[in-house]
Amino acid sequence: MTGRALELLNVISPDLLATRLTERWIEWETLRRNKKTDWEEIRRYVYATDTTYTTNAQLPWKNKTTIPKLCQIRDNLYSNYTATLFPKRKWLEWEANERDSNSVQKRDAIINYMAWCIDQPSFKHEIDKIILDYIDFGNCFATVEWTDQRVQRQDGRTQSGFVGPTVRRISPLDIVMNPTAEGFLQSPKLIRSVISMGELREMLERMSTDENRESYEQLYEYLKNIRFHARTFEGDWTQRDRLYDMDGFTSFRAYLLSDFVEVLTFYGDWFDYINDTFEKNRVIMVIDRHKLISNKPNPSFFGYPPIFHAPWRKKQDNLWGMGPLDNLIGMQYRLDHMENMKADIVDLCTYPVQKIKGFVEEFIWQPGEKIFTSDEGDVELIVPEVQPLQLNMEMQRLEDTMEAMAGAPKEAMGFRSPGEKTKYEVQRLENAASRIYQNKINQFEEQIIEPLLNAMLELARRNMVGTTAIRVFDDDFKVASFQDLTVEDITGIGRIKPIAARHFAEQAEIIQNLTNLTGSALWQAIQMHFSGKKLAKIIEDIFDLKDYELVTPFVALAEQAEGQKLVQALQEQLAQQTQTATGMGEDFDLEGPHPQKPSPGGGKQEPFNLQRQPPTGATPGGMLGTQ
């Protein structure tokens, strides 16, 4: 229709900076299109219930079974990664870089506050999702945000809730960057988020100040207006659909007709070649891929945005890494291929192909069936000569190879490799076999966990107001108390350092070396120079025995003395009983023997509950033996 395109252009008024950032998003998204295709195939194999959901569907086999080997490797890596990252309740320490930050009060305040933050259920939940991204995509992204979970009740009171820094996972599908940059922190990056119109209204109200309140109200009215025109406009949308191609929506108009809003957030340095200005460390937000929301400097004290990335397998000159499952897809394809081929061979052996020659009357293939043929007719069974057992051996070899290549040795699953082992060979083999696994989990801790914890502390330093009451658990007295902290209490020069994954293999090696040392002849010569109390402390820390209160200095000596006192008391009681006259026998009633009650004077005792005498010839002490 004439004039429709001009009318639509009058409705949509794009901002120059917003459209340029949108073009950069489209460019970087195009560069990783093949990578997204590979990710989709991996996820199909992980969650597949049969081969019809995977690329194996094109094979001509009648059977469609899939062996979930990729899913098993994924679950094995996930369970071992989480067990290594969080081996005990307290796995943090504060490393101060100045004298004032190294006091006991400062260290305890920071550690207690961070322990309180990570004890929140949201922290572990988000870390679990980040670990799964690390395995599934080979790339995981995370950031921190300030959370206020207090609720305003109808009676005017504020219901208490967690207020502090939390971790937020960023999906690898919702972030793009310059893949050829020197590093992730130096690379500019764009993050895509989809929110509802109500959430957009709340976000604009939260961001608005006295200076920009009116402009934000006009922006919100503009966004409502273009959605109204999308419902009433019947012209050609082809041009706009190509320009604003929204992920997850069939067209730009379908996007406007929904109740969702796309927000692109840019982090990094930006050069405006039109105005010839260079803006460093900016945070720029774009909505609907054509309208600018804000352009502000990054408020972080670090000088870079608190967004962190860890690749599983690093690539040279490419920030997008590979995952442990990426190059196992072909082996999974072959595993399913052999499984279904073996099943089809078994079917052919059980129900072989029939070769019918000449005239043969119709028959039913069943036991005891009679087949009538002419003089030249015949029925012959064609049985394949392939042995399915050979395929079983080949499939087992493939599964073992996939386990090893993913960095998940069998020892981590509780299986021991075949062959006899000497005294400490098992520990040495397990440590050597798990080096890939240990390297990958150390990499995750160094590039994700540690910077996230420090970013959480920095965010609390910027946003904490007044006094915050935190729950502190005392490991020595096993009681929980509450501590009031201010922003000055958690401000220091240093860093938070996790002590979990990087010390996992080190602790196992310490125990192995100590065991070897104490069992050798050298120990007799140097034992006098070792502190038993400090060795016990090492064992307590490595085995995480503080909650059980097993280690106390010289507690064994006190227990032995207590035991000796009990032995002496029992011996004195036994000696007193043997010196006491007990009479010639023991009285009985219908229910069994009863011992005689000794008299206070130690003389002959009178029986109680006497009903019958022991038989003639009974030994002293009665029928049940001597007392």
C-alpha cells in the first residue's frame, strides 16, 4: 500500500549509537554461528531418549536406541567438580596486602560476611548452573548483582530478607564478544536479556533521577506507542524484520506483539568516530535494538566490568573455548551406530531373511509350521555371519576412550583399573590419571570462583548502607550467633581466596607422603623432631574433622587415665565380692535362678522368694554354675 513504509519510519525513530551497537551484536553473533550449531547438537545428544532426536536419525537401522554416554560423562564431571569445589563448609581465606587489613578483627569480619553470603541458597544454585555451562558449552560466564529480598507487607511493615551481593549466571547464548581480543577482560562485550514490559517499567523507575525522570517517561510512552502501532499497522514489515531480527522471534512485528522487551547492554571502551571521542569503560543499554536507555561510566572500583569467563579448553587467538564433549560427538555417533547395527543383526539372526524359490504356498513363520512347496520350490534362511560379541568389545573400548578423553578417569567413578597394585601405586596412578580433571577444576576456580567472590565483596563495599546483621556459626563451641557489620568492617586491601579445588590434590599428596614417611625406616631417626599435635592438626584440616571434635591435645591420655580408673574400680568391686561368703547354693523359683541377697554382716544369707531347693548332688552355686 502506498505510503505505508513512510508511515512506519515516522513511528520508529532509531538512535545512532543504539543502531551501531546493534550492528556490532549482529556481527559478533554471526561469527559464532557455527559454534552455536555445535552446541545445539551436543545438547540434543545429552538429552536424547532415542536417535530420532539426533543426527543418527538418518541411519537406515530399524532400531533407534541411543546409549547416553555423553550424558553419563557430563553427570560424572558435574558431580566430581561440585565435590571438589565445595569439600567443606568453610573454604575461604583473606589475604591482606597491607598491615591494617591483616588484623584478626578485619579478617574475621570479611570471612564471616562472605561466608554468610555464600551460604544463601541462590549462590550454590547459580554456581551449579555455571558448572553445567562449563561442561556443556565449554564456556561459562558469570557476574554479580545486588539483591534486596525484603518484602513490603500490607500492614506497612518490611519483612526481613537477604540484602547483599549474589552471583548471576550469564547464558553463553546471550553474550557476544570480540573473539580475537587479547583477553576477555580487555574485550568489549554485549549481553542480551529479555524482560517483560512490567520489569522494564520497574527498571526505568529504579534508574531514574530528577534529571532524567521526564526523559525516561517519554521513552516508556514511545515503546508503548510502537507496540500499539504494531497491532494496528497492516503494511509491509519486511524491511524492519531484516533490520531488527530478534533472536527467538519469527519477525520484528511478532516481537512487538509479545509482552517481552529485549535489552542489549554493552560493556567496554567505545570510540565515536562521528564526534571523534573515545569513551573508556562504559556501560551502554539499548532497547528494541534501536533506542538508547543509558550511557554511563562503569561504577566498579576494579576498573573493568565484573563479568568473568572461563573456557574449558583454551584456543589460541580465539576467546571461545572448546568443551569436554565437543570432540566426543563423533564417537557418540559411532557408539549409537554400532548399538543399533548390533541390535539389527540380532534381529536378523532371530528372524532371518527368507529366500523363497519356486512356488511355495502361503505360510506363517512360527514353530512347527508346515511349508508346502512344488517340486522345484524351496525356502532358505539367510543368516548373517557377523558376530555381535565382537561389536560389544569394540563398544566397550569406545566408552573407555571417551571417559579418558573427557578427563574423567575410572578411579573417579569408583572403579579400579585392572592389574595388581603395590603398596602406594594406587594413589600414584589415581593422581596421575586425574591431572586433566584437576587442571580443569583449578582453572574454573581461578577464573570464575575467585574473581566472583572478590566482585561480591567489592559490590557490598559500594552498596551496603547502615548496619547489616549476619549469622555466624562458631565451630569451636557449635553455636550460632549474630554479628553487626558496617561497610568499614569489610573494607580492606587484599583479596578473597578460595581454598578448595587447588588444595584438593595437594592434600591427597600430603597424606600419601606422610603415610610413606611414617612407614619407612627413616621415621625412627627423625620422629623426635616432629610435633604430634601439629600432625594431628594437619589430619584434622585435611579430613575436615572439626565438626566431629575428634582432635584435642592429649585427649587420648585423659581417656586412658579415665579407663584405668574404671578398671581399678571394677577390680576392687570384684575383690570385695570374692571375699564375701555366699552360702552353698542358689535359690530358684519357677522363672529361673535368683542370686542371694548378701546380708549386711557378711554372714550366712537368707534366701528370698524361696519356692524349691536345688536337686540332690548339685554343685555349689546351683545348676547354672558357681557364683
